[in-house]
Amino acid sequence: MKVEACFRLIEPAEERREEADHGAFRLVGFAFPRPAAGRPSQDALAAWRREDALVLAVADGVGGLPGGGSAARLALACLEACLSLDRPARDAILDAFEEANTRILGSGSATTLTVVELAHGGLRTYHCGDSSALVCGQRGRVKLFLVGHGPVGYAEHAGLLDEEEALRHDERHLISNHLGAVDMRVEMGSLPRLAPRDTVLLASDGLWDNLRREEIVEAVRKGSLGQGVHRLAALVRERMAGSEGGRPSKPDDLSLLAARPRSPRRRRPAGPAPSPEPAA
């Protein structure tokens, strides 16, 4: 199976941005390392195009463990290798989760992994950990949002915490599912149909831990996709700097990948036929 890499932002040491048109979608990727960390990001993101699907992925190496960035890089390498095999995208993605988990086990490192498969006018999600994905419409309706795999994410989903309480919770950083665990599991979801102006957004927790969902949606739903990603990145930088008193502020690596269906080009209507030249 032929696989074309749209772009890769792997453990960037400085701010990176990529934009591309691939098939029916516009893609924008953005990443930067944790401010003042003095090390490359431990995140990795990439997008690939196959004959049957466009596949997007974000991995976030677990902080506090050795080789988190290497684990994130390995997860995406396994995904690319499996996507190149002649099998349906769904099978290839699930095999990649298993392969990466097996190779990371026993290394002492770990990573999250979130994958979105865009095909047949809809999407399917696969994830483990707290790197999440969101789909919103042009009018701001959230059509899909992945619950982070951790005690705070589950408590918010169950209604035991509201979003504000979850953002400020002391255990927000804890996760209960990741690559590099014996009991790793892959959660799958789907959205059968994407509308022409829907926005698909994947990101590491550097985004979700600093902005409320309504702020994220408001930033990306209007204007071009590049403008939306720029607004998001600027908001996250402000929050991480702690320049807005009373707002969540959790400095971290940030990686985000956004996709939106491209509007078909409209053909200009043909004008009236020219009048014949008068006879001499």
C-alpha cells in the first residue's frame, strides 16, 4: 500500500508550523516545546495519505519517565509502517497500537497516542491516554470529543466534576491508559458524516489543560484553518505564561493538528456568447 507523508513534526526543539492540501482536506500542524524547558518537545504529530484514507496522529511522551519523546516517535514510526502494508486502514491502525505497545513495554517509558482516520466522508477515532480530539461545526456545535483516560477525565465525563473543576484539579496530569502498559486498551469512536465546514482537531494535553472547550471551538470555527490554529497557539502561549490572572496555566509541550474539508472550487458561469461582427 502506497503511503504519502503529508508532514511530520517530531520532537521539535522550536516552534514549527506546516500547512498542506491533501485530497479533499486542508491540514495545518503546529508544535512547540514547553516554554523555558531547555529541551525538545516530547510530542510528535504526523499525517499520512493512503488510497483509502487520510490518517492523522498525535503522540505525547509521558513526562517524568525516561525516553518519553522516543516512545512518542516510536509510536508514529509503527503507525507509518503498518499503514504501508496492504490491509484496511482500520486494521493497520489497530495493529500499530499493539506493535508500539509491545515495543515500548519494559523500556520504562510511555506515550499517549490519538489517531483519526478520515474516509468515506466521515471519521473514526482511536486513542489511549489524554491526547484528545474534537470535531466542531462552523456554528460552534461540538459533534465529537474524546474523553481523556485518567481519573479526572472520567470524573468530568460522569458529571462528578464540571469543566472548570477538572481544569484546576491536582490530579489532572494522571493517566490510566497509555502505550507501554500491559493492560493498554484502544478506545474507538466515529462520526459517520462531516459537514463541509467542520473542523477536526487533535492535540496533546498542552491544549486541553490550558483552554476551555468553548474557547477552543470559538478560535477555530471561523475564518481560515490557518488563522484558527494561529489564534489557538497564541491563546495557549498566553495561558502558559500566566499572563491572565485566574485562568488555568499549565506550561507544557504543545502539538496540534487540524483538518477541514476543502471547499470545491466554483466554476465561473459562462457569459453570453459574443455578438457577431457586423458585415463590412
